[in-house]
Amino acid sequence: MAETIGVEGSDALDVVRLSAREDDADRVLAECQTLSFFGGRRLVIVADPLAFRADAQKKLIPYIEDPNPQTVLVLAQEVDGSQMKRRLPANKLVKACRSADDADVAEYEIKSGVGSWIKAAFAQRGKRVEPDVVKYLLRWVGNDLDNQSTEVEKLVDAVGGSDLIDLPLCRRVVVTAGEAEVYDFIGAVIERDREKALALLEPLLEKESEVGNAFALLERQFQLILRTKTEQLRGETLARRLGVSKGQSFFLEKQSRLFSPPALREALEVLVEADYARKSRPIPARVLLEQLTVDLCSLGR
């Protein structure tokens, strides 16, 4: 199960990011016990778990020993010195995780952050990557491993039989798909500008590869807007919680003001139904995407 987290095709649809410095143990437990909005798995990531006080650790240990099978709990701790390394084995949460008699408990170490993760992801797929590609992905995609996994898969598909992924290819694939046409289309949908959205959709429908990408990015954007609305955070705190850049969090704040929580939940229901229809019915994806665009642009405020 742990191997599928952040990989395209995983059933971990709901992702919640918390911090031991900002959220208490009761919030973590509540999120872990909550069923996924989409009915699949729920991924709860807790940053800096060593910051939990003894009473919080005492509350969390029973859950670690008997977790919700529908939730994947990730405790993510940055280890930045020898003192922190010495603290790890003595920490009660770490001990509970290491001693848990459960095949689904696993421990991973990422030595140098997201950049090393990107290089390792390409290496696992038999590809070499130029250093400038890693820098480019970090700048434009950010630190969210879900998003990075998507871009890695797109680049591996695009490079074909070659074993080297260079910067020109990265610019074509990442920017063309992620920064320009698709996001302009999504922006028009969020603004409920139906005519503009349908006009921007038309050239995307001519590229078969962009149809599935548009479905996935629409769903992700509305998930982020809903979380922005419900978290009630701003600026750097919001960006850190969502795993996006500060610029993206600014636009998410702006977009979240265009929707009420009921409208956002309705949008996600419409998206889930459209995605299910795309995968289960013999209806052309372009027809479904056109209807989805009309439905989303017709949502109330």
C-alpha cells in the first residue's frame, strides 16, 4: 500500500496535510477516522511529529497500534542535525511505529528533499535526468509529490526510448500541459465563463492526451479550492499546508471566494460522476468533457 502513495492510479483520493506545530492530536485523530469524500483511501500527512507533546503522543499511540484501514497516516519529520537523529529512536511515536505488528507500517528516508526524490523517481524508470530539469520541476511544480509524480510520468512517456530527459523536453511537456492551455481553460470554468471555457476547450479536444489531463487537473483544482475554503488560512501558511507555491496559494484564495462550500461540494460530485462515466461508459471523452464544462459553469455561487 505504501508504495502507491503519490503515484498516478493510486486510490488515495483525499489528501490532508497537518502540522504538529499547528494542529493538535484530536485534529489528527479526527482526520484519520473521517471517511474519504470520494469513497477511496484517505492520505493524512502530519509534518514535524516530534513537536507533539507527551500528552498528544499518548493519544496518538493507540491509533498507530490499531489504525483505520481506509486511512494512510504519514508522519513526516525533517532531520536536520545529529541532535535530531539522536531524538528519533527515543520518541514514543517513532517507537510505536517501529514496533507495530502490522505489515502496512513502513519507514522511509528521503535524504535530500524533493530534488533527490525526483532523481530517484526517474532512475527507477530507467531514465537519466539533467540537473536543470530537477530545478525546473521544483520551480514550476513545487514540493507536492503527487504533482511531481504526474510530471515524472508525463516526461517518461514523452521521452520514449531515449534514456536522457533534458531541459528542452521538460519545458515542452510541463509548460504546455500544465501552465498554458489547460490552466487557461480551468480558470474560465472557475469564473463560470461558459463561452470562454468552451472556446478554450476546443483545441484541447484535438489533443487526445490532454483530455484525461483536463479531467485530472479540474478535479485537483476544485479539491484545492475546497481545502482553501475550509482551512481558512492565508499566505505562506496556506501554501505550506496545501503543498503549493505562494503564488498558487494567492490564486487559490482568490478563486475560493467565488464559491460557497455547498457549491464546491456539488462541483466535486459532478467531477466524480463525470470521471466514473468516462471510465465505465462507451461515451467519447470529449462529449463528457464538454458536458462537464457546461455543468461546472452552471453552478451557483
